[in-house]
Amino acid sequence: MTEPLIELKGVSKSFGSHKVLDNVDLTIYRGEALGIIGPSGTGKSTILRIMAGLLAPDEGEIYVQGVRRDGLIEDGGDPVGIGMVFQQAALFDSLTVEENVGFLLYQNSKLPRSRIRELVKEKLEMVGLPGITNLYPAELSGGMRKRVSFARAIMSNPDNPSETPEVLLYDEPTAGLDPIASTVIEDLIRYLQSAQGVCGTYAVVTHQDSTIRRTSDRLVFLYEGKVQWQGTVSEIDSTEHPLIRQFISGNVHGPIQVAG
């Protein structure tokens, strides 16, 4: 097995009396495409936020490239960069596409504005969106907003290569998109994994069958706060595990309890 980049050991998280994650062990290895699947409300987005250092667990340990993380990402940098693409794109409505994509560089770097604009254009071209730097998020389709958020997530500072993302975390990247727009996003996720100078490791949370099959190599199935099954994408059609069979078929009858 290749090098572990992110490791969660015995991670638990509760919100009030509701235990979302219960003693979860999970590892992302360098160069892999990990899919995190399961019914709604089973902690998939929570686990991404913990990996990204945006949320602290109640119990357990997080290691990034073998170094234990204490606190949140803002409390001390990780040894590798981690970028996150949020479900709703999370763009600033009052800022242009250029200002959104280059936001961290404008805020935290000493690069001249002309250089940041060049880097923004480069990233937008990588996600297939040239010539839109002066537009605002309200002027973009849902799929375009998602791609702008991808460009922001892969933005790097040439003066500080250690900040370049080596892992991308995608939270429901195709949610709310039509099948064609979803295919564009799925292809883009794979393209960015193979593109030179862009991180080659990612985890994607998704419910969508096409996204599971087209963007993931290894799968982790979460239910009731625990990892219930792990396997390859090809195994989801052959396993007899009752949770996977029900989830993939969409059957309302089975061990997964359907919310009323």
C-alpha cells in the first residue's frame, strides 16, 4: 500500500445528543481516489470537515503525513496542503470570479495583483472556464459555480509551495446538477487527479450512482456513525453485504432505516 496522507484513528463526533461519528478509523493513501458513501445524516460531510481541519473531533486522533494534528488547521499548518470543495460551491456573491478564485492569495500572500490574476486565469483554464474572471457568481450556472470552486481549491502560491494542496476533499460535487453537468464535473475530478502540478489524491462524498462509479476507486460505506464496509467500486455489484445491496438498489426495505 502507498503512503498514508490522512489517517483518522478512533474518531468520534457528536452534535448535542446525536453521535454522528462513532470510533471511526479511516485512511486516505497517496494517489488514491476514495469515495465516502452512505445514507444522509451518517456523518460523511462531518468526516470531510474533520479531515480538512475545519472541525475538531470529540475523541480520536488525526494524522497528516504521519504528523499528529492538534486542534484545527488554523492552529498550526499541516505538512501537506488540503483543499476542500463545498457542496454549495461557497463562493462570495459580492466578489468577481477572479476575486473568489484568488481570494487566499489576495488576503495572505505578497504576490503582486498582476501575478495573482495570471494564476487565476491559469486555474480557470484548467477547469474549462476561460474568460469569465469579471463575472459574478449570480451570472454563472450551477455547474460553472462548482468549477469555479474547483479552481479556488487548487490555487497555489508559487512563493510558498508547501501550501499547494496535495489532497482535495469534495463534498457532494454533483449535487443539484443535471446528468450532463454532473458528467462534466466527474470528468473534471478525474482530470485534476492526473494533471501535472495538481494534487493527485482525493476523497469524494456522494450519493449519486454515476459519481460513485466514475470518480472513485476505493469505497468506504458509513452508516450509524461507523464504517460498515470497505471495498472497490467493482465490488459494489458483487458483494452480498445487505447495507450495500439496499443502498445501491434504492430499496426502501432492508437494514437501512428510512426516515419517515
